[in-house]
Amino acid sequence: MYATLFYLFYKDDVFSTNEKYFVLIQILVINIIVPVLFYLLLKSTGHVKSIMLSQTSERAIPLILQCFLYILLVKRSIVITRYPELHFFFLGALFSSILALVCVLFKTKASLHMVAISGLTIFVIGLNIHLQLHNPYWSALLILLSGIVASSRLEMNAHTSREILIGLFIGIMPQLLFLYLWL
């Protein structure tokens, strides 16, 4: 959602207000409302114990759902011809979700918080370069927030430093690879 807001705000002259609302509503439904409803379903059926998904085995079904939702986004909503930068961001997020799912299959837990914040950070840095914004403040803020997220996950004993680094790698690498295609 944050990446979409950032994208639409900085490409303000390209999109109408109605189109911005339409895109934001799609992202809200597909990336927030559907996963929350699906979590409630998994919780009520006993497949997950808490929202933290602390057990590696609890992460498989939500990650598979997230992959399908990202596929839906990049195939039907956020198409490359209209939203090229955002399309590649969500394509990178899809690959990050696939990598996190592969980690689950190998009984390894990655920090999904770090996957998200590091992917967003790379996207914003790339968008700053692409649009020639010359605004280092967003990038600096997101790098700082990445450190805060990592510290909080360690402080809460939700992850080990290894899991934080795996999440960081999974979030950064796909975004960097796709950055090459739209930068």
C-alpha cells in the first residue's frame, strides 16, 4: 500500500484522481482486506495460532495465498503498459513471496517484516532515481525504518539475526533484479 501511495503521489500528473482511487481500492482489497479475512478463516479453523505466524509451518498457506494475489495484481490490475514501475515492484514482491515460501519448505523462517520494508526501500530508492526527484529524505527514512524494524523483531525475540538477514536478502534481491528492467 505504501509503495502504491508513494508511486501515485510522485507521478501525480500522469493519473487522474479517480484512477488513483481505483488503484488504491484495488490494492487495499487485494493486499489488506483479503489477507485479513483469510487470516481470520485460518485462525478459526486452527491452522494458525496467532497473527505472528511464529511457527514455520503456519506460514505456507498465507504465503501461497499472497503469491496468488500478487499474480492477480500483475496480470489483471497493475499492468506493465499503464503502471510499469509499480508492476515490477509487485512482480518483485511476488518473487520475494516465492522465496519466503521456499524457505518455509526448507523449514527456515525469514522475517516477513524485513522482506516488506527492504523491498519498499529499494523501490523508493529506484523511483527516486528513475523520476530524478533528488530527494534523499524518503530513502534515508526508509533505511532508518528498516533498522528500527530489524531491531524491534530482535527485541521481541520474534526472529534471530539470521532470520532478519534472510528476510533482508529476500526483500532486496528481487527488487534489485527487477529494478534493472524499469530504471
